[in-house]
Amino acid sequence: MSNAKKTGRSLAGIAGIVAVATLLSKVFGLFRQQAIAAAFGVGVAADAYNYAYVIPGFLLILLGGINGPFHSAIVSVLSKRKQEEVAPLIETITTLVVSVLLVVTVLLILFAEPLIDIVAPGLGQTPVGQETRAIAIQQFRIMAPMAVLAGLIGIGFGALNAADHYWLPSVSPLFSSLTVLIGLGILAAQLGPQMTAPEYALIGGMVLAWSTLAGAVLQWLVQLPAQWRAGLGRLRPRFNIHQPGVREVMRIMGPATLSSGMLQINVYTDLFFASFIPQAAAALGYANLLVQTPLGIISNVILVPLLPLLSRLATPDNWTDFKLRIRQGLLLTALTMLPLSALFIALAFPIVRVVYERFAFDQEASLIVTQVLIAYAIGMFFYLGRDVMVRVFYALGDGDTPFRISVVNIFLNALLDFLLIKAFGAAGLVLATVGVNIISMGWLMLVLDRKINGLPWREWAGPLVQLTLSSVIAGLVCWATRWGLEVWLGTEGLLVQLIQLSVAGAVGLGVFAVLAARTDLPEVDQLVARLRQRFGR
């Protein structure tokens, strides 16, 4: 908001807040999954919940997630608006969005059965499958209102970030995990051993669904006091579609929502091809979890504070500072993703063994997942770099360009899947996604070059090449250290594997830190200074 009070926080300070909050949310998310596994294993209740959560969960991530289209559109527009325009604009957008999503919720409830059959067509073939289907339909109807809540959460997150409030939006997923933990705790306390398996599955399934819905409600409610204190609107209906900024928000929000939704189509495309390779889908899931945890934290650290800054500078008079912030986003991405990629590639096998290799997950399975993990690691910089460029276009009020590129990417991803799966198997599906992200990132940068009167390509290329070479060297040193430890200590035993990971990883990071410090990049100095400030307290 152009004339609103600013907190005066630096980009690094905001990133630190987001990092801590996101880490807390990830930890509680892990606890939540552990609790669900302990309560239901892979039984009917958990199985049904996974099917029922597909659409509500997708809507919550798509519409209500940090860096989602609602969040990005609101931040992009509010960052340029005067304070007195903000509350009426948010109230109008909220009214319009809730009106549409209420209709969506009703349709989800009415068509729960056919939607579950589309998501899980194999259910109903066996008595256990029929039981799973029946519970999934009930869970789906309970969680259907998450469509409305997703829109409210996304709008609230965007409004708070535009007003320089970062802690609450980043930590709020913790509340969702907390309600599930509380629900499962009550379930464990109330149900006794006399409960039959079908009864336990039914009641447990309902507890999962209601506690998940309660978590979404809590995510929305906790942000309301902060919104009201910041003057970001109240719970009042407002249908003034001619309010300044409404059309601008919708112009970004519509294509951005469709563009983000296209990613789900690419997921289904990958799963289609994966179905022809035994164990491919499982390998993709295991490897994806390992890379998404650090990616999720770092993407929030970089993208959440960057978008409001870009939005405030997205005018021709500020092109110099605007380009400087884009450079900062890309170099921060390189500083984090490139060395992380190198270490993941060098340590992929012991990482998989330490995390997964127990009971039925044997060394053969570790080898399969390791190949996929290496493919994921190769593309980490381009995955996040593409997201940075997409946010640049959102800041410029252009949601159409990323959407058009996403549409092309659907066909490109399918083509690359078909070509690369023959040569690389399951890893080829990941390499296809990497290829799509590389092409998308380059395409967006070429369009941006014309849009803002040129990009300083040579000025940006030099530091990126330096950081890439530093990461390659760090990765090779990390791999050599791991090899030496394996010769000395062997490869078997959890303690031995943890020592290898810790020592080799620390050596690799140390080498990268030394090499990066010699580049004299201001982004490196800012990051080091902030780390010293935080850990030196």
C-alpha cells in the first residue's frame, strides 16, 4: 500500500520470519502425518481420506496457499493502492469470490459420489473398496466447504502480506495440523478396544474429515483480528464491482488460477505414464517428498517478501530498482538451490537409505528412488527460478503470459514424458518436468526483456555461472568425502550413514561457502550478515 506505514524490515529480515514460520508449519505437518499413520496405518479410514482430500486439498493449496494465485493477485494490486482504497477493495473481492465458491461448494456436495468415482474409479470392486468409497463420499461432503475457506484464506494472506505482515500467513498451516492432532487425540481417548474395525474406520474417518475442516476454519479465523487491526476490511458484503482495483485483481487472479491449475494436469500426465512402469509412482512420491520440504521452505523465504517489493516498483519510473529486485530473487534462488542440488546429487543414495530403508523398503528400492531423486535435484534451481519469474509477471499485472505458457507446457510435458521415459524410465518423467521448467523460465525472461526495455543479461549471467561452478566443485568434494568415508567406515548401519551424510554434507557446504564468499556478490554478503546476526545472538 503506497502510503501505508511500512515496517522497515529488510528483505533478509522478512525472509528470516518466513523461514522460521514455515519450518514450524512443516514440523507440525510431519507430526500430523505420523499421527494419522499411527492411528490408521494404511487402513480404510486413511485410504478413504486420501481420496476424499484430493479436490478439497487441491483447492486449499491452489486458492488459499502462500504464493497461490489469490495471494499473488491481492499482493500485486494492494501494494500499489492508497490506504483508503484497501478496505472497500478487499470487501468487494471477498464478496465476489465467496459468492462463486459457495456455488462450487454446493456442487461438490451434490456430486460427491460421481466425483469420488472419478478420483478413485477402482473403488467399489470389493467389499473393502465399497466401505472405503462410502466413507470417502461422507468425508468429501464434510470437507467441501473448504472451497469457500480456501478463497477467504488466500485473500487474507495476500492482504496481510501487502501490509507487511508475514509471520501469521506463513505459520498458519500449523493450526490446520494442530486441529487434526487434537481430533486424533480425542479419538484415542474416547474409543475403547470393544469398537469393531468397521465402526472405528467410520468414526475415525469422520474425525479426520471434521478436524481437517476445523483446521481450515481456524486458518481463516486467526487472520481476521490482524486484518481488522490493519484496516484491511471487515466481514461485510460489498458488490461495488466498479471499485478501483477490482478489475485489476480479477485480471490477474483468473489467469493465475487457471495457470496454477494447469500444474495439476501435468501431475496427472506424469501419473498416466508412470502407470506403465512398475514402482514408478511410488518412487516419484518418495523422491518428491525429499525435495519438496526444503523447496517449500526456501520458496516461501524468497517469494513471499519479494512479491510486495516487486509490485511497488512495477512502473517505468522504477525499472532500475525493479530489475535489481529481480536479480536479487534469482541470485537468492541460485545461492540456495544450486548448492542444495549438488549435495542432493552427491548424497542421494545415503539420503534415501537413512529416510526410507526399513522393513519392506530394501536396498533395491533405495536404488530406484535414488535415480528419481537425482533427476529432481538437477531441476531444483529451475523449479524455483520459474516461480520467481511468474511472480514478476504478477507484479506487473500480467497473469495472461504465465497462463499461455502453462497451456503450452501441458503438451510439451506430455511429449517429453513420452520421449524421455523410454531412455530413463521413471527418472525420465522428472527430467521432462525439468525440461519444461527450463523452457518456461527462459521464455518468461525473453518476454520480460521486451516488456521492461531490456534485461542486463551479461550482468546477471556472470554471477550465476560463478555460483554454478562453485556448486559443482562443492558437489564433487562432497561426493569424494562420502566415498572416502564409505571406504573407511563401510556403508551399512544407520549411525554410519548418518556420519557420512553429516560430514560429507558439512564439507560440501563449507567449500561452497568459501567459494561463494570470494564472488563479492552483494547478495552473498547480505545473506552472511543476516545469518551472523541471527546465530550470533
